[in-house]
Amino acid sequence: MALVEQPKKGGRHTKKEQEVRKLQVYDLHFEQNKSAVEIAEILNVNRNTINDDIKYWKNQITSELDPQKMVSKLIKQIQRLEIQRDRLLEDLEFAQDIDDKIKLEKLIAQINDKLIHYHSKVILDKKENHEFEFEEINEDVIKEFVRELILSDENPESEDKHSEDELKFDFIKRSKCDISHAERVIKKMKQDGFVLCELSSLAKKNFEQVLFLDLSSKYNIARFANLRGYLTINEFVGIRKRRLQIKQEIESEKE
């Protein structure tokens, strides 16, 4: 979409000018992932006006689509991207040519950007209504916790799956905080996209397991780390290699 720079920051705009601006804001924010500040500078329009336009588009989208269907659609799209990313990671692991490695890393980085973009728009952007619940939780705290959880896991069979209670237990054990603080951390993680990493509690369970096992929701913590960019591509590759090496060592000891 061609961008036409607005001639003024203040003053009244005609209805046609407003419609053109809203379309430009949609393209810049939802398609190109630019912030309100960046858009205000590009279009030479007051930032409050841009915020109103973004809010307008969010209301339009949510009024036309059922939120649950939108979340389901987002999850499917994210899953497709992650399958593609996993294939690229495998290719990167065995790539020998430096140019091939650079190309693969760029493709993986692009997928990561798309994943962050999908989860951050409209459906999970509840910060405006619940900001007071999360303002005391610094994302660096979550990042450090998630990184330690993944990097310290040397179980070769690990799938990086954790329930909410398991995460709360681990966080309290590491930080020595109370349960209320741990719950706020989990809420902040959900607000940041953790809900998109929820796994089906009935997957791969037979009837007897369903009767006796804990069926509370589990989440893929590695998927969340990838979504938020908490781990680099090389770190993900290193984790895969280390777990594979441990598995091979265990199997060789059995022989």
C-alpha cells in the first residue's frame, strides 16, 4: 500500500483524509509491525490520533471475529511457522557452507519476527485493560527464569512441557517468593503470549491415564522462549545437540 505523508500534525482533517490515514495506520501497524510513535513520525500526525486509529482497527477486527476462533487461527498459524522453523533448525544443524548457514539463520529470524507479531496483536493485547496487574513484573525476571528452566534441563527425552503448578513451584523454589507473586508471574507470561503455547491435556493419553493422571493444562516453555526471543538460534541448536549427545551416551552405556 502506498503511503501518503499527511501535511499536518494538528487541525481538522476531511473525512476522506481520515479514511486514507486509517488505512495507512492499518498497513503500518498490523502489516509492518510499526509502533504508534513510528507511525506518527512517518505520517506527521499526532500520536494520540494514531493510537485512536489503532484502537479503531482492533475494535473492528474483534467485532467481526469471534475471539476464540481468532485464537485458534493464531495457534494454527504459529504451529505451521514452528514446524517450518524446526525444519530450518535441523538444516542449520547439518549445514556446512557458511553462506547456507547465514541464509538459514535469516529465514529463522524472519519466522521468529512473524511469531512475535502474531501473538502481540489484538487478541492477547489486554495490557490496556489489565496493566495494573502486570506493571510490577519485569519481563527480565521472566526471561531469566525461562532461560534457566530450559538451559538446565538435560533430560534427553524432555519436551519442555510444564503445567502452571510446576512452573509456580519451580519459580518459588528459585526466587524464594510467595505464591501470589508466582501467580502474577504466570499471568504476565500469559499476557505475553504463553497462552498460545498451551498443549492439549488429552494428547497421547489412553483411557486409564485419563482416569488417574493430572490433566491440568501444560505449556511448551521452549515455544514461549522462541516466541519472546529469550534464546538465540545457536542456543536452541546447542540444547538439541546436548540432549542428543546425552541420549547417545545413555544408549551406549546400555550396550
